[in-house]
Amino acid sequence: MAMELIPIGTILAVVTNQVIKTAQAAKDVVIEKDSFKVLAKHLFDIEPVLKELQLQQLNDSQAARLALESLEADVKKANNLVEKYKNRGRFYLLVKCRHIVNEVQEVTRDIGRSLASLSIANTEVLSGISDQVNRLQSEMQRVEFETSHSQLQIVDKLNQGLRDQKHDQGFANDMLEEIARAVGVPVEPSEISKELASFRREIEEAGNRKERAEVLFLEQVIELLSQADAARDYEEMKKQYFQRAQVIERYDATKEDIPPLKSFICRISGTVMVDPVSLCTGTTCERAAIEAQFDCGQKTDPETGDVLEVTSLRSNLPLRQSIEEWRELNYCLKIRACEAKLSSGVDSSALEALNQMQDLIRENTINKDWISIGGLTDSIISILGSSHNREVKKKILIILKDLVEGHARNKEKVTEHQGLDHIVPCLGRDRSISMAAVELLYELLQDRSNWNVSVCHQLSQKCSGILFLVTLLKGPVRESAEYAEKILNKLFDVDEENISRAARSGWYKPLIDRIVQGPESSRMSMMKALVTMELVDSNLKLLGEEGIMPSLLSMVDSGNLESKELSLSVLVKLSGCRANKELIAAAGGVPLVLKLMFSPHVRAILILRCSEIVEKLSSEGDGVKFFVDEKGVPLEMEPIIIDLLALQQNVNSSNNYRRPALRALLGICKSEAGLVKTAVLTANGVSLVLPLLDDPDSVVREISINLLFLFSQHELQGVVEYLLKPKRLEALVGFLENGNNSDVQMAAAGLLANLPKSEVPLTMKLIELDGLHAIINLLKSGTMEAKEHALSALFRFTDPTNVESQRIVVQQGAYPLLVSFLRVGTVTAKARAAALIGNLSMSSPKLTIVSKKTGCWCFRTSRVPLCPAHGGICNVEDSFCLLEAKALPYLVKLLHEEVEATAYEAIQTVSTLVQDSCLQKGVNVLHEAEAIKPVLEILSWGTDSLKEEALGLLEKVFVSREMVENYGSKARYLLVGLTGRNVNDDGRPGRKAMDT
């Protein structure tokens, strides 16, 4: 009735002012700003409508008054909503954000409906702005508000944590930080304390309003957030700890707990209370216990059994405080006891203390701080580094993880007190310790929801850290491997050098990933690291299998100078593994490298790397196997050989890449004799390589002598003339004497063996320069291959036409060496030694001293035995007699072995004993040495040329009638078979047999 007495114009003015006031206030709400801003905008948009009504003098009708009254009530409701949330605590506003948005949406729609009613009652007055009014009231009635997605995520995460009963400090830290960040509150204890105090006031107000569900929810939130580091004032906690510690000083040092007072015990559960409440009768019990009893319908006093007329509960705060103080004193007593046990040095006591510490942490998270304040954290870190007891170590690692989990201050304490120094070595211990260590390390590296970059840098400085983590990553324990991989990947982000450290420890995938798909700077860095690594074949193979080749070859083809050089350097290293040679070839890398190597105007460093790759491709006996295109088609080798030789003639060629190019050429030529001919005949190889024997670089000279040895098997033009020039032959003798390089010795001896024997000046010059002495030394100490070549080279010094040269050979001790080769040696060595003995034996008849008769035998006090073969006085040094050298038994043995090469030379050598001047004596010697029978046997197994040699010897043997009688029947049988088999073929052995 009162409203009816007020003029409608006055009511309109009041409503207009209320709209403006509410709109202004709505802009200042700190939470859900977007929703309140939309409300403010709509209110500001209503103002012109109301002003228009004032100007046009709206109709004073019942409908108009009712519409204005409704609008005024809705605006007051909006204003109350603004006032309600304008000065509330920010944490509370965020937690209630979804509810607040719904309230703002509802009041905005209500105002829209009231505005619609007002416009209907004043259609004629508002005709000029009807479109505007219709749009505005329609928008407000259908408006939908949504809280920000980020705030909803925080609220949902908080609600889920409460449902899952998450009470760990890490979750509390995360939630507090996210909430504070979302509402613009610094994560500082002082600021957080203010917000939490405001939050607690909201709980009290909700309690006063009897909103039990709201109170329970808010209490859960405050309990969770209060566990966060930032919610606790550290200085206050220290003060509180030392106050309690001062109290327990009057207690016996051996005392570890104070029994609870009777008043602390719940009458229902019989345990110490946490949240004591008082009944109307004065009885005190645990809130949860009495509420459970009430829920079951039992509403009696648990102490007296009397029925309770009033079931309201009242928190007993003084008792609760006394219980908390009692608990805290017990915490301090246990901490003091733990310190004593840890300092005892007894493992069993230490384990007991560690178990107590674990119980303390589980009982109350404040003990995470108090344990550190009490010095226990420092103590166990020290023990971790010094103890040899695996159980103690493992337990300490577990306790430290409990202490630092979600606790920033304790993490700082552990890292500041050299905790990493003691934790990292534990990663390399047995499975259980390493698992505990890597879990602790992972926790230390976490900084709430992110990584602590500073600690990651500290870990990077621990030399063995990466190695141990890689070992765990590749180990059998999946959980440890997962932690190790996460830590390693973060360390890689912090410092790329850690990637190369991991590779040096055996984990190559991150390094390869950076090379394959990383940014340019990373690719360069990783390739540089890879080039400097020492890698065994298995590592090199693994790198190839991980798929690095295509990327490297791509950089060789299209990269800048630095990337070309680095990728080639990596390929040099990888091509040291045979499996990688196949991968390079399959990826088309060989033509690419050769093209770059022989292109004009290419930097010397690139030519060097290409030369090294080509060298590796042809090494280890692979020759030209990998010189193929990507389809596996062999490359044309002639131009490659020509280019490799031409490279040696370039005046600007550095020995650095001349060496690998020469080695590549040597590897190629060794693989196929036809390629040697190409190098000699097509590329004029001898004339190009000969000058390299004068190169100042010893390696170039050594490779060159190996090449010349190969070339000398096909072309010797100019070699003798070159060697006879001053100083050249001395260099060749030097190669023979090079005991540090058996290949060089072998090649030098082989080259001498291939040079014409008719070059007597060369032979004499070699003797003069001690070349013969070097060859004989090679027979003593060289490799078997070198010895074979040395034996071949010795032929030029044992030419039967040069007795003087033969004498020098024998005087330098060659004869016993030759005989030893008949005994133990390869087939080639035995054959050559037999032939050399044959050369010397051919000179024996003319060197034998013929015994002269004396007048009276009775004056000869001693007789020098005469050689049974040569009929005179023989010895090794003067007549080169093979009998005196004890060579005949071994020659006969060669005949028995039925090996053509050695039998052939043995026959020729024993044939020197049946020369015309001493035929009969020699035949008798062969008979006594049982050499004739194996010669006969040759007629049944030997080749035609060998049989012909045997028949030649037998022809001389059967001049003796006595030999015919001894061997005639067997010989006739063999000879008949031989003639019958060969007459039709007109073979020489057959005709020779008929003559015999």
C-alpha cells in the first residue's frame, strides 16, 4: 500500500539510481570478473531505457507499478550479490566459482524478465527504442554464463583430490600454488596465511548459518591446503619445535614417549582423540565416533548410558589443544631418541631410528619439518655416504624420499648438504637400492608441478650420474628404467652436453634423434660429440642400425661446409664397422663420397674425410665389395683408380689425405689382380708411385712399397733403374729391416723377389748395403708371409753361376734356416727352401775338396771322412753340401707327403746328388736314404710335369745295375702303366718312361 502512495516517477528514479550503483559495483568484483562485467554491461544498457521512460512520462498503471517493483527487487538482489562477493576471500571465491556464476546468471535473467514486463506496460512510451529494448530484455533472459576453463580445471582437480582423499604434501603444494596463481595471490607464507584466515572465517559463517554440508566441504579444503609448504610459517614452526624441545629436556634421555592422560582417551573408541567434542552432559568423545553412534540411532551418553535429550555437539578446543601439545612433545622425544640411535654407529640402532622416522612422517606431515629442524636429515645424508650396510642405505633413501616428497624446503636442504653426492653412487648399487635412489632423485628434481632446473644442473655435474641412469634405463627393472628415462630426457633439455654423455655411456638414440631431426645447432653439436667418442664395433653397429646414415649422407650432399665436414667425419668413424659399410653402400653413399672427393675446387678437409671413408670401405679385405650404387650395381673401378693415382700427383696434396687415398688404392688392388693391371697399364701406376718412395712421410713410403710390390707382378719397367739411383736402394733395405711393420717387410721382400734375377749389379749392391743380411734376418723373425717372400728374394743370391754370392748367403747363416723350413713351414716356404738348397747343392761337386793320397798310411793319425755323395771332404760352409746340412731326410719326407709343389722342388734338389761327376755315389746315397721308393710312387699320383721330373731322376738311378735289381720289378710295373696310359696321348712322361 505504501508503494501506491509514492509517485511512479519517484519509483523510477530510485530504480534508475539503484541500477547505476549496482553496475558500478559489479565491475570491481575480483573473482569471476567476466560474469560480473556482463551483468554490469546489461545494467548500464538498462539505464537509457529508464531515462527514456522518465523523459516520456511513463503511464501510471498497475501493470507499470508491478513491473517497476519487480525490477527494483531484482536489481536489489543483484546488488546484494555484488556486495556478498565483492570483499570475500579470494580462495573462497575460487572454490565457489561455479556456484557464483549460476547466481549471477539467475539474477541477470530475472532482471531481463522484469524489463520485459516494464516494456509491455509502456509500449507507446518506448516505441522509439522498442527494438533496442526488445533485444536487451531478450538477451538478458537467455544469457548463459560460464566460469573460466582454467578455474574450473582447478576446482575439478581439487574436488577429485578430496574424493580420492589425497592428503600428501605434494598435492597440497600444487593445489595451493594453482589456486593462488589463479586469484593473483603471491605464494608467500604471509599472504597465504591471510587468505587461509579469511577462508576459516567463511567456515565459521557457514556454521552460523547452519549450513552443515558447506562447513564439511570447506573444512576438507582448508585441511588439505593447510598442509602445503606455503601455508606454514617456517619460522613459526621452528619456534614451536624448539619450545617443545625445551620442555622435553627435563625428561629422561632414554624416554621416547609420554603416556596419554585419561582425559585424552575417547570413551567410545578407546583411542586418543583427534577432534574432541563435548555432549550436553559434559562427556567428551571423538566427533566421528559419537556421530557414528547417533547415525545408528543410539543417542545415549557413552559414559553414563543416560538418554541424551539434546544431541548437539560442541568442539572442546582446550582439550584438542592439549592433545596436540602432548602429541608434539612425543614427536620431539622420538626425534631426540632417533638422533642418539643414528649417532651410535650401530647398524641395528640406525635401522630402528629410520623406522621411527618413517612412522613420524606418516603420523603427521609437520614432522617433515621438525625432523629437518632437529638435524636428522643432515645425519642420515652423512650416514648414506659412509655406511656399507645395504639395508641402512636403502632405508635412508626411502626416508629421504618421504621427507622431500612435495616439500620444497627439505629438497633444498638435501641438495645444499651434498645429498646428490651420496645419492648418485647409489644408482649403481644393487636393484633395490638403485630403485630407491632413482625414485628419490626424481622427486628431488621436481619443483611442485615442474622440474627444478637448478638441481638438474647440479646433477649434470656429477660425472657418474648419466652413466648410472643409462645403466638403469637399459636394465631389467621397468620402474627404474621409466624414472631414469624421464630424468635423462629432462637433463637433455637442460644441457645438450648430457646427450653426448649418455651416448658415451651407451644410449645413442637421443643423440641420433637430434642428428636426424634436431635444429641445425643441435645437429652440429651432436656430430662433434660423436666424432670425439671412442666406440667399439658393437657401438658403431648400433649407431648404424638406429638409422643415422640417410641424414648424414643428406648433409654431405646438400649441407653447408661445416655440416659436410662433420657428417663426413661421423661417416669416417662409422665406416670402421663392416655392417655400416653395407648401410652406406645401400644408401647410395659411395658414389656421393667419390663424386665429392674428386670434384674440382673442393676444400682439402672434405677431400681428406672422403679419402678416409674410401679407405675404410676397401679395408679388411673388402676391396671393391662396397663400391656399388644404391641399387647394388658395381661401380666402374677404372676411373676411380685413375683418380686415386692422380690425387698423388697434385702438388697441393697433403699427406693427410694422400695416405688414406693410397691405402684405399692398395685395398682395391689387393682384392682383384685385374685391378692391379688396370692401375699399372691404364693409369701408369708404377711411374706414379715410384717417386713416393722418396716422400718425407714414412707412412706414404710404406704404403707405396706395398703398392709397388703388387705392381711389380705385372710391370717392372723403370723399377730397377729407379732403385739403383743413389739412396734408393738404402731405402728399400730400410723397409726390409723395419721390424715394426711386417706388411712393409713382406712387400719389400716381394718386390725384390719380382725384380729380374739377371740384374747382377742390383744383387751385388744389395749385398754391399746389407740387404742380404736383412733378408736372412727376415727369415728368422718375420711373419710367415714375409718369410715366403724373403725366400723368393733369396734366389737372386743363390744363382749357381755366382758361387761367390752363394758363399756369402751360406756364411750369413742361411743354410740352417732353409733346412728348418723343410721341417716346419707352409707348402710355399718348403718348396722355396728346397729349391734354394738345390741351387746351393749344384755347386757342391766343384767345391768339394778331393782327398790326396799320402806315401804311407801309417803316418795318418786320423782320417777326415769323405762325403758319400761327392767323394771328397765336404762341409756346409765350403761346399754347401746338403748331406752335411742334414737336409736329405727332410727332402725325402717331402717326397712322401705327396704334395706336388714340394715334391717337385725336392726331386730337383735330390737330383743334384746324381750329377755326372758323382753319379754312382749319389745313387747309392739316395738308395740308403730311401729316397728312390717315394720317387717311384710319384709315377702313380703326380702330375705330368712332376712325373717327368721323377723319370729324369730315375733314368740316372737305373744306370746302376744294383738299383735295377732292387727297384726294377716295381719300376717296370709303374713304367708299363705309365707308357700304356700316355702312348696314345703322345705325352712326354710316357715317352720318357719308354726311354727309362
